[in-house]
Amino acid sequence: MTYAETIAYLYALLPVFHRIGAAAYKANLDNTLALCKYLGNPETKFPTVHIAGTNGKGSSSHLTASVLQAAGYKTGLYTSPHLKDFRERIRINGIEVPEQFVVDFVAKHRTFIEQLQPSFFELTVGMAFCYFAEQKVDIAVIEVGLGGRLDSTNVIEPLACLITSISYDHQNLLGDTLPQIATEKAGIIKPHTPVVVSQTQEEVKAVFESKAQEMAAPISFADKIYWLDFQHNRRENLDSFDIYKDNKAHIRRVTCELKGDYQPNNIKGVLALLDILPQFPVTQNHIRMGLSTVCRATGLKGRWQQIGTAPLMICDVGHNEDGIRQVVKQIKKQKFEQLHFVLGAVNDKAIDKMLVQLPKQAIYYFCKPNIPRGLAADLLQEQAKSYDLQGRCYESVQAAIMAARQQAKAQDFIFIGGSNFVVAEVEGL
């Protein structure tokens, strides 16, 4: 099979969460353990760090990998979902896994795959572990797919863990309250393995402390160690910040390619994570380089990413309650005459908490991402009307973007988001 045929085969054979939702979720690690055993337990053949959370785990994973790469370590990076190409999920030093490896892996193990019938995600995890082991990475950064406790990635024994912010998402699988969701995320905490929590959230702090105590795992909260000062440099009109550690100046004049206002919490978590990796020391220059080149070094896309000027065009994958809150907060800081909002969603998310936050003065371009889970544009429009959000429906994401471009003036602002899968269809990303 060709690479395209191989990916089509996997989509047809295996349940894919990002396409069909909860039906693809396996609430145990049985398949992953069986697959890893069959593959010779490749996950034991290289050091790892494990990163979970509702929002920020993708950015934090890429930031961590970028700093480790800057320090000269051969760094594996496993993330999900992909935006454009499946191979984005598995990278070494920012370079995607070769098409031929994917083809050969599936061909070699096809009989076992068809017998086991793992989910698409379970198989991808096994593939990533095999690739990292074969390529002898120095370390791999492993991002949790969903939750933590029962996520397929949770078969690793990491050097350290990082848990980013907790918000409402996937309540049908993870629980209806923040403590319930946090309990699932805390499932990645391993015995005697240090864990960092990016930010102190009073509603869930005790969940992490209790789990860490149970596991005799050292725990720290990054926002109690680090803070970032933008004020001094803003006055000088510089897009940089100073890092303070334990109330002392630590690194001056730092820049980061990730521009979202929500990134400081992620940066603090990453810095604290790197502190508890004595096996992989990094210098201040490595941190400076890793943060300033994270998108170029790792291939990260879709985080407050500018894709056009006059009018300014930004896309962002934020989609749950807290993610949208951060997006709207940043939109309000932009200067523009009229906001044009290209909006799509999936049909298994409670989108009311997203819609209630969106700016009423925007012109909306409702569209359906091209996946089975996509919410029909007319249904999205109908729900949006309940929150006084006005606009028209379009047959595709691209049609919506094209319409926004045609209607917007040079002084306007076009935002594209609401779902990973809307951003995934942005051309030229």
C-alpha cells in the first residue's frame, strides 16, 4: 500500500476518536498493553516525560521539546490530534515520521492489528513508541490524548509529569465537575515520580496533592516558583518578557513564538518541569532559544497563529469553555473596525459554554468541519441565535473563510476557530 492507502486503511479499520467521538474511546489500557507487549515493549527503551491537562498540554509539550532540542538532545514528540497530516503526531527534533515508516509498520503488523482491533489512537501510540525506540531518541515528550488515567499513553514510566490547566471538556467521559476531571488527569502521577502542576487552581489543588501523597511523588506548582514580567519590556515596545524564579530575576529579555495571552502559564509549567529533569540539564540560553523558536523547531501550528494581514487573520484551536475564554480575552485586545468570526464546532460538545462568551458585535460565518462529528452549520447557527450571535451559514470552512475575506475591510479582523477541525481546514497553515 502507498502512504495514502495505508492511512485510509487505518481510518476504515479502526475507530478514530477525532472522527467519531466517544465510540472510539477505550476505557482501559488492555489493548495498549497487549500491543506494546507484542511490539517488544518499546516504551521501556527510552526516557520520557508525560504531559496532561485540559488546555495547554499541546503547547507545553512542544515548548518542552523545543528547549530539549535546543540543548542538543535527540527529542521525540508525540501529540494529538493532527491538523493536516497524520505524521504530525510523531516527530523527532521537529521532523515528522517518514511516510515509509508508517507504511512498513502497518504492513509488518497488519495481521496482529486486525486481530487486536485497537483504536486508531492506541495503534498510533504503539507506532510512536516503536519509532522512538528504533531511532534511539535521548528523550521523548509524550502528550496525553484524553484524560490521563485511562489514556493509552499512560503505560510509560516517565522521569517526570506535567499537568496543565483543568477546565470542562469531554464531560461525558471524564466527569461533570472539575475535581472529577482533575482526578482523571492526576492518573498519570506515578510512584516516586516528580510532578509539576502549571497553575494553582483552588478547586482542584487538593486532588493533585492527594494523588501525589498517595504515590509518594514530589509535587510543585509552577506559578509558585516562576512569574513572567512583561511590563518593563512593554514600555520599551519590545515583544519580550523577563523570567523571575523564587522572586529573583532569572532570565532577561526572553521571547516566545507562541503569542497567545494564555501561554505564560504554559511557559511556567515547562520551566518547572525542566527543573526536575537533572538527567537532561538545560542552560538559560537553551531555554531562550527553545521558547523563541518553538514553532519553527517543532512544527506547532494553530495557537493564536497569524495567517493574514490587512485584514488581520488569526486562527486558534481553543474550543472548550476555558480555551474560548482565553481567545475572547485576546480578541478584545486587538484593534479593528469590525470582527468577522468564522465558527465551527463538533456535535458531541456542550457548546453553550462557548457560545455564551462570544462577542455579540461580530459577524459570524457558521460552517461545519469536514468530519463525521462536525456540527451542521444550520444547527450551530440556530443555537448561536439564542445568544444573539448573528451571521450566515456556509457549505464548508473554506467557503466561510472566503466569504469573510470578501466582506472584510483592511482595518477589520478575521478570527477562525471554535474547533481543532475548523483550524485544520485552513489553507496554507
